[in-house]
Amino acid sequence: MNAPTPPDLRVALRRDGYAFVTAEVMRGLLDAATLADWPAFAASWNALGDDSYLAARGRHRRRRHAVFTAGADGAIRREPHQPHYQSVTYNALQGGIERWFEPVEAGIADGASLRRILAFCRDGFGALAPEVRQWRIEVHQFRIEARADEAGEPTPEGVHRDGVDYVLVLLVDRENIERGITTIHAPDGHELGQFTLARAFDAALVDDHRVFHGVTPVVPKDPALPAHRDVLVVTFKAD
């Protein structure tokens, strides 16, 4: 099967509101062979901080966060560290509060892998919305851990929208994990599609205005061994 080009992905997003991109295709789109820092990028998920806001509700995950902007000149700039905020309209579980997470490490934020991913999003999402002069970009590193006695919840808020314009979810690592099915839904709730991010570089692109998304809980394949699902989530919102 021929790999889809960026215009093909834009057609899918316009037509369906989402696109699932396999690892082989995404590696080509990101020119992954040139990303010399990918091992360090992926290893940085081992140093994520606890999500204390979620832990207060009896759930567990680890994360880091950063904010960038991309202007009309195309340059992507990291902004000073700031909180992540969602209204209760988009996150009934944790909306309405400023949530401060540990920042994405400088070496990761400035590294080739993340910068290439952000440029890919800027070019693709920018082509879908050429009228936008500046984007607010939020980057989230998530590790969802699963235990023998407790499933991990990639989307503890359930099927949802993020309150942005576009979303990229990129799988970075999946260790000793079963399930974790991504589902896409129309505003009336009926399911439009489902797929599983199973290999590094598998990705989902979402038009957040048009569809809702969620991920089913994950469980360990071997309950005696550590189990985690690592993803990078990048959101673009007209600023």
C-alpha cells in the first residue's frame, strides 16, 4: 500500500474529522530515520512527574507539559511555563482549574524529534486553517501505568473533546500492555471508527470541532511485570 501524503491526510480530516496513521506511514512523514535523538526522546518518558491532580481522585498517570506558539512566519517558539486549563465543558472530571505540571525538559523541547513533530503539525493543520495567523500549541507527555489490580485509564474523563482545533496523538512506547482502543464518536455519540495505537509512531489526528475521542482502559499482559502506555499529545488552537 502506498503511503498517504500530507494532502491525503488533510482530505481524510476534512471528510471524516479524524485519521489513523500507521507507524510505517508516520515514520515516513516525519523522516524518522533522521531523528537521531529519538532514543533519548522516548527515554524521557521515564522521568515524568506524577499527575497529582488525578491522583487526588484515586487515579494514576505521569505527565509533563509545555506551551509553544507558531506565528505567521512559521517559527515555533517555546513560551514561559504556564498551567494547563480546560473548562468543565470539555473536562467534567478536572475542568475549571489551573493545573501545573512539571515542564517538558529543555533538551526534549529543543530536540530534533519534538521540533519535527511540531513542524509536521504546523504544516498540516495550518493548511487546513490558512486563515489562522498564530497557533497556541500545547505539548503533553503522558505515561499511563497499568497494574495487576488496577487498569490504567488513558482518558479518565471518558469520551471527550479537548476544546482546541486539532489534536495529534502519537504513540511513543507500549510495554506489556493490552487493550487501549481509541474510539472516535460523532457529537450525537455514535461511533465513527476505532483503532489501536500499537507500535511506536502509530498516530491519530483529530479535528476537535467535529468529533469526540476516547481510549479504553489498558491492562498488563503479564500482571507480574511493569506495564505502561506512553503517548505524546499535541494540540493546536487558534490564538
